Amino acid sequence: MQFADIPGLEEVKTSLINSVKNNHLAHAQLFFGPEGSGNLAMALAFATYLNCTNRQMSLDGSEDACSQCPSCQKMSRFVHPDVHYVFPVSATKNISGKDVVSSSYLADWRNFLTGNPYGTISQWMLQYGGEDKQVNISKEESRHIVRNLSLKAFEGNYKVMIIWLPEYMHVSAANGILKILEEPPAKTIFLLVSSDVEKLLTTILSRTQIFKIRGFKDEEISRYLVQQHELPEEQAAKAARMANGSMSAALGSINEVKDNNHSLYSSWMRLCYERNFSQLIQMADDFHQLNKDAQKSLLLYGLNILRETLVYPYTSEELVRLEGDERMFVERFSKVMSWDKVQLIAEKLNESLYHLERNASPKIMFLDLSLQVAGIIKS
Ligand SMILES: [Zn+2]
């Protein structure tokens, strides 16, 4: 995560960068913003920047981490040995008692952050399968914090302790870290990320420098959705308006659309493959009923999947971006279809998109496209 990955919030980024340049780096900082804001992303980007060994100047004159150096690479996978994460947890089927501390949940935590550093506490609980609704940061955890920070930094630069949602700290845990929060070892930085400062002990608050992170503006969210998730502009603008400043709400709504597109697209391709024309006619009717945004979104989704299918056989395991059903679909599709056929289908989808934009009848367009795809598959 780099500063550039977070839409907007230039004033906060500049002030963080300047604090490093001017040697005014506060050793305990609090990023306070509403749920779904960029508060956690900002802490991750700042931790990346702090330990980057090759900071860069971007075109607009702002500084950022390089994303390439070994430190940045480790930060991007959330495995930097000098950056520690503490977050609320609760017991699960497999983790209980004294093991209910952040370090037992790291694999889930990394998955949670990957691609979406805007998640909420309930999304986090869903991720690790918390059964007990009482999440907290326990006294045991505060002992881990003190112990981890007393170790020497592995790679020499800053040791960073990111505490997500310190408002869930048990009082005894909060008291347990007061001393180290006030006087941390050299080159140790606390980054607290909160959505509810009212619940924080004043003794914690008074020891931190506070950065207020506002909710995202609509245009920031929609730009992000267009650039990072290849959403058509109108659809992105709509998702942004509904999200009320929360990136996680916006991402949630587009995931719904994506799931829907996936199930439509995969059954459509199956019908083409089976040459089930009566069902394809029915499907053209259904397609006709969708609004124009949804029709375009389905075709764009299809193009995206075809692109993935083309590169899939040449992509190494760790570079495959797809998961679950999508991945299975692409894997099977790439096995039964030659490169040329996939390419041809993509061309047809592109043409249809062009016609749809120019107000062709969706029903006729879709049926024609289905026949062409069925023909290509059989050829
Ligand atoms: Zn770097």
C-alpha cells in the first residue's frame, strides 16, 4: 500500500511526509476516521513509506514509497518483520484461551487486507470466523506488544506497531501499554487506527498525535472504482453516491454486482457451449430486461474474464488474481478453448459493447452474440 493507492486525503499525506523530512515524527499517532474511511490504509501506506529504502518523487511532486524495494515488497504482502499488527479478535473453533491474540490470526489478517484495506470489524469477524461476538484486544495481547517492541529491529529501520481499532482494548490492556506508548524504544512508532475515539481512554489519547481522516468524497470513490476495479463510470458514480463516504460500502455493492455477473456469465457460456438455443432465447429476453448499466457491466465482466483466460496458462500461481468460482471457471475454460477462440469471442463481445452503446436492441444484439459465440466454440 502506497500513498498513491489511497484516493484523495492529500493534506494528511503531505503532513505525514513532512513530519519525516523535518524530523518531527511523533512516536505515537492516531488515525481517526469513520468506518470505511482511509484510516487503516493511511497507516499501512505510512508504514510502507517509513521503511522504504528508495523513496520516490512522483510526477505531481509528492513523495511516496517505491513499491519495489525489499521492504516495500514485504509490506505489500504484510509480512515485514518489523511491522507488527494488533487488532480485535475473539475465540474461534480452533483458537481459544491464551491463544486468542492477533499473532494467531495473521494468515486471515493478511487475506483481509489484501486488495481491500477499508474493511469493517464485522467483515473482519466474517473473515476469521469469529464465533464469539465479544471481540477485544486483551491484556495478554498487551504483553505481546511490549515483548515484540523490546526486540531489536530485524532490518534496521523503523519498528512499527499498527493497532487497528484500539477502542476494543480491554482497560487492563490499555493500561499495559501506557508506559511503552509514552516512551517507546528508539525508532519505534505506534500507529493507532480508530473509528471511535470517544471510547478510547484519555490516557491513550493524550499520548498520541491525532490525524483526522474524513470519509471519502463521492468523486474519490468513483475514481477508485474506475481505476482499480474497471467499473464503467456511470456505475462507479452510482455506487459512490450510495456509499456515503465509505469505501468498504462501495466495494461491497460492486462485489454483489460482480457475483451476479459471474453467475450470469458462466451460465450463458455454458448454454453457448451446449448449443442450448431455446434457453439462449430465454436468456436474451432476460438480458433485455436489465437496465443499460447492467447490460454493459455484464459484457465488460465477460471481457475481463476472457482476458484472464488468455493469460491464465502463462501466469504463475502467486500472480493469479482470481479466487473461488471465478478461478475454477477460468481454469476450465482455458483448458477447453484455444487461444484463438478466446480472442475471437473477446472481439465479438467488444463489438456488441460498441453496438449497445449506440442503442442497438439489447435482445437482438444478445441473441446474435450468443449464436456467434456458440459457432466459435464449435468451430
Ligand atoms: Zn520501497
